[in-house]
Amino acid sequence: MRNHGLVKTFFAAAAFAGYRIVKFGADDDHVALATAPADKSIGVVDMLGAGAVDISCDVVLTGVAEVEYGGPVTRGADLTADAQGRAVVAAAGNRVIGQAMATGVLGDIGSVLLDRGVAA
């Protein structure tokens, strides 16, 4: 399920798969894969991802986005990024990209209600 709000086009700092969590890159125009729970994630790249450096990609910044799960997730859980930019359950103190809208397991394409913050 998706219900995009604001979607912005950026350039990719590297190649990455679709449905992954991203953060700002080295400049205003680029995004990079979020690879740690401490990363300041900004959104989720759409299903196309980016095939190479400097390729344009669409990033969902608000609303409900589709995201690949990196492990078991229960709807309502706060989500953060794993080392591959997939959504995993956040521990206390982790930066959060949003809340899971669907239960799933590793490799599933689930939904996240984008709501950045820090897990309690």
C-alpha cells in the first residue's frame, strides 16, 4: 500500500536498489543509501532505485511509501535503516524513518508511514 505525499527527484550518489531508505548525499542534489540506524534518513527511493552514480531517482519524503523489510516487522513498529538501506525495527535511541503499516519478514515489500524522529 502506498499513498505518496511529497516526492522529490534527486541524483544518486551511488547505485542502489529500489524500495530503500536514503539520506542526503554530499551536496543538495544527491542522496545516498542510509546504512545505519544513526543515519539521518530523509525518505524512501521508489521502486526503480538508481542504476548508477548521478542517475536521477524519485524519493518519497512524506506520506506512505513502499519499503523493503530487512527482517521481521510488525505493523506499528518504529522503523530504521539496516546496512543495506532496508527497513528494520528500531531500538531505543535509533533514528526512525516512520512506522510500519504492514507486518512482514525479510525481503517483503511493506509500507511505512513516513514520520522521522528518534525511537523511545
